[in-house]
Amino acid sequence: MLPLKEDDTYAVLSDQGMADKDERGFYRHDTRYLSRYLWNMPGFGLLVSETPRPDRLVQHWSLMVGPDQLVGMRRELHMVRGGFSERLELENTSLKAQTVEIALEAAADFADLFEAKGWHKVSRKIGGFEYTAEDGLRVATHLSFDPLPAPPSAPDLSSEATPTDGKTFQWRFELAPKQKVSLRLEGRFESPFEPHTPPLPDYEDWKKRFPLYMESGRSQRVLEQAITDLRALLFSLPEGLFPAAGIPWYVCPFGRDSLLTAYMMQPWASDVTRGVLAYLAKYQGTEVNAFLDETPGKIIHEMRLGELSRTGKVPFTRYYGTVDATPLFLILLHQHWKDTGDMAFVRQLQPNWEAALTWMTDYADPDQDGFLEYAPNTNRGHVVQSWKDSHDSQSHQDGSLAQGAIAVCEVQGYAYMAYQGAAEFYRALGQVDQAKAWGARAQALKTRFHQKFWLPERKTYAAGLDGAKKPMAILTSNPGHLLWSGIVPDEVAPQLVETLFSEALYSGWGLRTLGTDEVRYNPLSYHNGSVWPHDTALFIGGLVRYGFYEEALQAAENLFRLAMTQHDWRLPELVGGYPRQEGEPPVPYPASCRPQAWDSAAVVYMLRLIQEIDRKHPVRGVLELRKVRV
């Protein structure tokens, strides 16, 4: 799979840069505007294919006879907001005249993303390259060519996914020896949600925001790729810049992912933080809606613009099914304030963060035991509503799945951070009584959390409490987030760090989501044994918080070396949890997003942590990651 993206528009192509079957195609606003885009070039073979940036594809195709090229073709595809442009340059490199015939098969099915992925089936009538959805909204694909093709004909399509009302565009070129000709094509995707927003920052200007340099050339390449990817992931909304959670399937506003991504990009992208917070504040929950998992004060999990969401076939038009986005909203706002001193923005969002606090102490805690919990959704939403959102990620030691309303451990740490942040907000606002009350609530949560979640025999915290308040006494990576939050008492932190670095949990590349001795451990499961780099990055933040500097540096180097094993120098969304073997790359997890926002952000976040270590613990070690300059 080859993904390309610019702003709200993206393509999912084959390795040869075509859209011919399955979920491939050109998308915008959760709608597939081209379901087929296939160049037919008889006799040509692909020699090289590169994506110098995530918005561009450059290829060289060649018509060879014997040892010599007769005709060469350079193809450059460039994504833009709302469409794409493409240029083919053909050159006769031989000594004789050559005739070249090429054709483009194109079709639009205007499938909703959830339909294109095979999760739903819809019958619709397409009128060529335009379509009016069930709710009356119109979409259209416009293709223009220079030079014009011959009159279009019905295509000869023999693939499994035969599109409706497709067209074949044909060209014939007579090339004299050494002659070059060009074919230019532009595609425009007409959407009812045309954004009246400013353009995204230029790639070079974006890179200048991150004045970081690493003396190791390979580490620097990982860093530069991450910064480039963070720019590629951005899309522009009226409220500001917003990072997509991942390319290609998560180019939409996300709560948890976008909040953590923005947090890890601080202080270099504060305008992104403002965009995320302003947008999420605008769509904060205002009513009780079981289908959307909405309650007043809750922060959204996901928003989609596709036809299935708009018509209520799926609940994602404005979906709130997550327990952690709301405390993370406060955490990000607090970090932004600490980095920028922008108290005016805190005041502007005061109704929103106060509503979030009310949600945390009311709707998220129906039994009033002080812990945030979620009840499984039975309305086609997410059954598990924490970051490990696989249906089987919450289990007990015997492998049985936890039942009832679940209080996952890391969310209690997030709540602790949020309450502390609220106390600081009120103190800065001169509301002393409120500051004391929220500070006291944070300390009470810290005490009660340790009493109910700490497992002294396992030297870790329970993954959560089930509906009967029974601890899930399994080894997981989740307590790494607890160190990040600061809710762990100092006296047990060394024991917890030892557990997290044990052979059962630490693979050598990063933390396993589930320990190797647990019943449900599977090194290639989504959340029961795999390694997620962003998960380990938050653990590294916790190590720095508690003063485990050398351990933090070692874990950071492991993540950088993980990225160095990848062909594209990116941290993958996740990898298998097999033990690290010297000289061998990690086992990849199939179908993970590349790039993924919080993994790209984890790279720059780790450098912020390394800078903090150098300020507090300036003894140079052998780790190349300590050689970082700003």
C-alpha cells in the first residue's frame, strides 16, 4: 500500500501507484472520489518509485527492447487540498521514431470510507463522476487533461471491483528520435464541506520550527522524517491546524490521538495545540445521546463526514466513545499554558475545561468511588473505550475478559494530572478555594488509587478494575503512563520501573502491551503483546519525571534504533512483541498506518526529554542520543 496526502485529501495506491481494487482510491472527507485510477502503458515496466515527500510520487517507467531503452517516461503525482495533479513526460531515447499509446481507466464509486474498507455494504446509483447522497449532498470528481484525450469509451475492466460508469481516456504519441512530450492531468474533488481555511505551512517553514540537530547521521534522518511526517499529517480547519491520527484511514479529527500528538509536539507547534483544543471545545458534548456515547462535557473521540456517518448508519458523525480524551484535554491545555504563558487562552476555554471537570466527577464516575470508568457500548460503537480499544484487551489473569463498567489504570493517572492542572488554573485566576479543592481531589485520588490498584506481589498496578471492582492483575504497559502522570508514589517507583523493564514486558525495542507470561499474550496481537512506540515514549516521559535518566536514555535509543530498521526511517504504529535479536529487525505488524501521528510526535517528544535530562543530569554517556543540539 502506498499512501499520499495533502491537507484533507489523500490517496491509497498500489506499489505501482495505481488504484485498481479493494480499498484503493482517492479520498476526501471520508468519501472515495476515484475508485479506479489505472494507467495502461503496454510494454512499459516500472524501474523506480519514490515518495520524496508524503504528498508526492515520482516514478520512472521504461519501454525496453533488449539492452536498450526505447522510450522513457517520468511520472510525477502531486496531492493538493481538494485534488491532485499529475504530469507524464515521455522521451524517445532511441534513434528511430516511436509510437506510444497509453490509456487511463478512471471511475468513481463515491463509497463511504467504512464501505470501501469492507465494513458496510451500500447500494447506490452513480451518475458518471457525480453523485447525490441520501441526505441530498452532492459530490463530484472533475478530471481535466492537456492535451485532450481521444473521445472516451467504456472501459474494458476485468478486475474484481468493477466500477460503475467508468471511462477510459486514450492518447497516441508519435515521437521523433530524442523528442519529448508531456501529458498533464488535474483532478478536483468537489465536496459539500469545502474548507474556508488558510493553507497549511510550507514544508520548509515547518521544519524550521523544530531547530533540532543530532550529531548521529542516522538519528538525524529519523528526526527529519518524523518532522516531515508531522507536517504531512496536518489538515486545516476553521479553528486552526489539526493533526490527523494516521495516514491513510484516520484523516479526520480524533480526540485522544490528536491531543497526545499535540502534547508531544509542544513547544514547537503551539498553534497546532490551539487548533486541537479550539476544535474539540467547539464539539464538546452537550447532551445525553446513547447512540453517539455523548454526555455533557465529554470530548469527542472521532468525527467523520462520510455518507454513512451523516445518515446515522454508523455513529461516527460526532462520536464520543472514549474515556480518556476529556482528561487529556485539560492536560494539553495545561502544558500549552506552561510552555507559552497564554492565560488568555485558558480563560477563553474556561467554560470548556470546567465542563470537562464536571464530566469527570459526574458522568465518568457514576458510582462515585473516585475513579473514571466506561461502560461497554452496545450501540455499534466501541466496546473498549481506552487507548487499547481492541475488544479483548481488558482481561484477568485467567484470560477471561473483564465485564461491566471498567476503570482502566492509566486514565486515573490522566485524571490526577487534570485535577492538578485545574488547581493551577484556579490559583492563577485568583480563585484560591477552588484551587485548594481540586488540589485536594488530586491528592485523594493518588492515595486511593494506590490502595486499590497496587499489586505488591507483582510490583505493578492492576490494568484496571472491572465492574465488580476486581483488579485485573496482569502485567501490561499501562503503568508506564502512570509514571508519566506522576500518580505513582516515589517509594514504589523503583519497583514499578524494574517490572516494566523485566523480560516479560520489555522486548528490547520497547514495552509490550501485555506480559509474555499472561494467558492472552500474543506477540502479533493488536493490544495483547505487541509494542507501540508512543506507549513506550510516554513511559520514557515518566522515567524522566521520576529521575531514571539512564533508563530513559536507553529506552529512547531503543526506539530510535527501531526506526532505523525501517525502510522509510519511520517509527511504525506497532511491531510484534518478539524479543529483540541482535542484527535482526523487529517483526512487523501487518496493515499498520504509516505514518502514525503519535509515533512521529514521539520522536520530537523524546528529544525534549533528552534536553531535560541534559539540564538535570549533564554527565555524558556513550549514547549517541545525548548528542543533540538546539
